[in-house]
Amino acid sequence: MGGNIREMLTLLTSFGVVEECRVEGIIGKLKNSVGDFPVCSTVIKAHKEHLTTVITEIVNKSFKEGIMPKALKKAVISPIPKVKNTIKVEEMRPINSLPVVEKIVEGAVIKELVGHIENNNILIEEQRGFRKGRGTEDMLQMLFKEWREEDKKDKVIVGVFLDLKRAFETIDRAILVRKLENIGINGKALEWLKNYLSDRKQVVNCDDKLSDEICVELGVPQGSRLGPILFLVYINDLKGVLDECKLRMFADDTLIYLAGYDTEELQGKLSAELTRVDEWLKVNKLKLNISKSKYVVFSSNEAKRAMEVLIKIGEEKIERVKMYKYLGVLVTDDLKWDKQVEKVSNEYRKRVSLLWRVKNTLTIEDIIKVMKYVDNLNYHPNHLAVKLLDTSTNTYRLARRNVMDLQSLISYMENRYRGKNRRGESRLLQDIKQLNVE
């Protein structure tokens, strides 16, 4: 559907009967934990042969009656200090814990809900967050490819990065229910989702002492499996207020941009459309954080980057910056990768240096775990250094040197462990070498 109205939608009127084998599978995929309230997932997983039947009955009764048990709608908030030894509330990170059985019930719902949304093509293509097969890397590659093509045509690109204030926590549930109806969810399925969202409670756990219980009237449950997909439904029709500007979203990370030759014209069009975006946010009871929203004027031409552009939302000005961290990547107004690769390489060098210092205590298994962790966090500069940089630059040489350091470390470990458990070692070393840069 891509955000447009379709005459015919497949309806989702109820959630189907869940078999024990499916519940057992959901339990098996739970992350191990020891602190969940009132019972942790580790205990449930350890005794699933005794608990699966009971939990399956709870799930099916919940779906049949269209009711989420009240005992499963209570969250425990644990404040975790972001700054050591702090007692300031603003320096705490709230960690939301939900009952494990609620997560299991959600696991039974989410397959049908996502299936309905995908089969009916509900979500706009511009939304990449929380969707299978749509990651940040692909999104960034497509975006920068498009910008470079516009830049080759001698156009200027103005990108506005919007920061939504506590978007997941401030969703209006009545509006969300109406939007769920609009995408073909009704009957017991809608009744269940409406009940799931209502009458939610939370307490704060500080030093093993629980606060008084309060009611949470806004937002989707933090830390839930259903919360992200419900948020995508809620924000899905934002695209409808844009005429000429292009939109890219990863959950609530929102980018609106426009390319053209005339900066004054770009300024007028963007400001007008951003005003409509602001009106949409107000109607949907979401707020924009103006102080954290920024815009960048992109061009490989220095003179074009120097052109004066003023972007406003309503009567409020947005700050212009030369560099912005978008989806974990530093994007600069000259459309180059040097700052990002420099950052990645410096962080990477620290980790390789640490591994060299402890190399004599590491097993092959340790090396694999660390390297895969590094690679998954984009500290491994393979793609950036080899595919995106001019090989004559200092940034490229820095990244390349870090890769060579890693290859030397791998060779050292291979020689050290040669002859020990050769059959198993061969497979492990093959995994490590997949991280090499040829």
C-alpha cells in the first residue's frame, strides 16, 4: 500500500490458535536473563517442558477473549547510571523490564501482525527501521549514491535531520488504534491490541526497593517486541504531507531532503513542507526537538557549500551544521568519507592494540568473538577503506595499516595454535580470515 489508500485490504480479525510447539520455540529464542521481574527467562527456559502447556493456554485464552492479563502489563524501570556515582535523574538511563510471559505472548502475536502488514504492503518503502532485510547499511548506500548522482549534475542537496522528542513514549494510543483499524485490523485482533495498550502500569526498582505503582497512559511499551512495529504503523502516513521533498526513515530517525540548482527555491520549498510536517506532528501529538534537529547543505563544490541557506519550521530556525552523525555514520557537507573512516580507524586501532597486549592469553575462540564483535560494530574498516576512499589519501593508509595489524595478529595466533586440534582449528581460522582485506 506504501501509505496510500487501497480499495481492498486483507483483514486481520483475530489471532489464530497457537500450538505448544510454537510456544516452545518462542521460549527457546528468549534471551537469557536473571533479573527480569517477577521471574527471569533463564528459569522459564530451564523448565519449559513443565511450563509450555500452561503458557500456551494463557496465550490462547488471551487471544480468544481479546484481553491481555493485567499481571502481564506491569513494567519495572531500573535506573542505570550513565555517569559513575551520579545521583542526578538526568544522568540515569531507564531500563524497562517486562514480564517474560508477556514477551512470549507478544512473540505469538508479532508473526501474524507483521505478516498482515507486509502482505498488504502497508508500510512506505522509505521506512527501513525494524524491517527484515532492510538495514542501515543498505539505506545509507542508496542515499549516498543518490546524492552523488545529484552532485554530478551540479545540484545542491539540502538535508534536514529531524529529532523527534521521546517519540515511542508519547504516542497517543487512541490515534494508534484508529490507524490500526485503517490498515484492516478489527474484530478480536483489534480488541486484543487495544486492551494490550490500555491500563499499563510501571514501578521503579532502585536498590531492590520498588516505588509506588503508577499508570502509563501514553506510548508503546518500551522493551516490547510489539512496540516497534506499532510505532511504524503510527508514523507511516507522515509521507502524505510531502509533495516535492524526499523522505528517509529508520524508525523515528527522520531525514527530509531536496536537491536543486537554486538555493533560494530550495529554502522556500523545504521550509513550506517542514511546516506541514510540524502540523502533522501536532495532529498526531508528537513533538519536534528543534534544538537537536539540524540541516546540512551538501555539495562537492566549495563555493556551493558556502551559499547562504536558511531553513525554518514555522517561525523557528533550524541550525545549519557541516557534519552530522546519521545512523551511526558521520556525513559531511563535502560528501566525503574521510571523517567517518578516521573515526572508525582510530577506534579500531585501540582495539587491535589491546588485542596485541593480551595476545598470549587469547584462544582462537576468543579472537573470533572479538573480531566478529568489532566487525559488527563497523570498527573493521574493510568497506570504507577499500571501496570508498581514494587510495592516495592519508585516511586510506591509516585504515589499511590497521587492517594489516589485524592480519599480523591473526597470523601470530595461527602459528601459535598450529597443531592443536587441527580439524576444529581449521574451521575457526577460516571464520577469522573472512574478516581480512585482500
